[in-house]
Amino acid sequence: GKLSTPTTAVLGLTRVSSPPTTIPGIAMACAVPTSCTQVESAVLPAPLSSVWPAFKVLALDKVAKEFINAATFQSGDSMQVGAVVKLDYSDGAVWELRLTEISERTATVAYEVVSTTPSLDCSSITGEIALSPVTASEETFIRWTTEYSNDVTLERIQDQKFKKLEFFRAAKAALVSNKRTFAET
């Protein structure tokens, strides 16, 4: 008999279906195509001048104490590009981030993940936290963008999405309970 090739008709067009391309010895991270960029945003109930001091030095333990137990510099100093800050999470995870950008002009801080315990399932992660004033309400718009290497799984991206949203909720609660500023530790 004759072999048939499966076809798919979409909007009157016929497309020949073929099996996914595989490369011997290389496992595909995700069967579902996904973007390697993940972005979340929120509005924090405090002016930029009250929240920027904690974010610019990645003092995330001051921002969301229930998620991050400590943020300590392992090398370099705060406000120094190239410095490494260690984040001890409440679930036992430990991440080390190298500061790659700090901009007072645009209220942006960027980082790359240099190590994680436990190990993550992707080769690299970079991130950027950008703050902007909401002048009509004396609040702050926060946008947190994360770029992953192309071996990231959809599960990792979804997990980070929900962790960012939880982080934003904790930051909002901290600002409300501390009269629109992050408490000093």
C-alpha cells in the first residue's frame, strides 16, 4: 500500500503535518511552545521615593519578609554593579544574584542568577525590576521581567508567574501595614 501523510485544513488551506523535529541526544524541555520571557506588574500603594531604596539594592527581605528571610551581599557593596546578593527564601531555596544594572534615572535594577540551591531546570535567568511613579495617586507601578534560556520549562515560567504575584501581594501588605514604606530591619 501507499503511505499517507497526515494533513490539516485550517481556513481552507491544507498543510502537511510532520512529526516534531528531534535532535539525537538533546531532550526537548517542553512539548508546548512557550516564550522565554515572563512579565508581571502591579501598583504598589506608596510613592516611588518610599519603595525605590529597597529595590535598588535588592533588599527584597524588606519588601516581602514572608518569602525572603534574608538578602545579604556576598561580594561588592550595595549600589555596585557586579556585586552579588544572596537571597535566602523561606522555603529553604537560596539564590545568588549578580547586579548588572542600577539606574537612579529610570528606577531600574537588573540582575543575573549566578547560582541556585536547589538547582534549577534551565541554563540561565536574567531579570529586571522597573519602577515608575503613578503621579495621579502617589503610587508606584512595578514591572518585573524575567528572561530565561530556551531550555526553560513551561512549569518553571508558570511557577515564577505565581511567585511574582504572591510577592506583589506581600509587598502591598507590607506597605499598608508600615504606613507606605518598607520597614527597616
